Amino acid sequence: MREEEKKVLDLLDELRIPYIKHDHPPVFTVEQAVAQWKGIEGAHCKNIFVRNKKGNRHYLIIVEHLKKIELTPLSKRLGQSRFSFASPERMKKYLGLEPGSVSPFGLINDRNTEVEVIIDSDLKEKESINFHPNVNTATMTLSFSDFRNFLDHCGNRVTYMQL
């Protein structure tokens, strides 16, 4: 088990958040992941890490995997200049993650709580939710309420909106 994954599992255990871990071959895209999700219940999410034009604000956007996200209208709704995908260097700096393994669990590495989290409000209706545990070789299932407990622990600003 890689250190990034162990750190997530240890924190979930410490917070007494139950989860189910599903190991699978590495996946780098949602399309590749879909093939590995057979039999895994709950909402499967995609996580998009973006920055504003100035590069002084960073956002982790979380939506169900089939939903399309229009970044320009979203940036305007948030009162920001145009969004662009954050570089691998920014991803490493703020979330401690490599491309292909973006996950809200990366927030455990954001010690200064600089990343703002935008969650599609439709996900609040889901009983369980799935994310990578900071590596792309596993999927973690946990209840949405426990996911909120995890976010509370991290302390980042979280906004729910219809995406």
C-alpha cells in the first residue's frame, strides 16, 4: 500500500468513518474507471482541480461522473475570472496528488485550507459516494454523511451548488 493511501485510511479510521475499499488496476480517466466500478454501489464522482486566471484561488469541483461541467459559467457564478485546469505542480503543492488520482481525500494535505470545495448539490441526495484514496488503484465507498464529516475535519470552505 502506498503512503498516500495509508494516510487516508489511517485518518478515516481515526475519525471512525466506515468505508469499503475496492482495489483495481490503475485508472487515469473516468472512462477507464467505469470498467472497474462494476458491483460498486453508490455515486461515482469525478473531481476537477482548477485555478482562477490569476492563479491565486484554487477549487476542487466534485460531481457525479456522468455530469458535464462548464467551467466558464461556473467561474462567473463564483465571481472569478476564467478557470483553467491546475498544473501538476499546483496539484502536488495544494493537494499532494499526482494527475490521475485527484480526490477530495487530497484535502488532508492542504494544511492551510487554501482549496475551496464546490460540490454538486445533487450529491447530497446520495446514500453513498465513491472516491480514490489519493491513488488511482482503489476506490473507496463511504456514506455521504460520513464524507461531510471528513470535510468538516479538513476545514476547507465547502459550497454546495447545482452544477
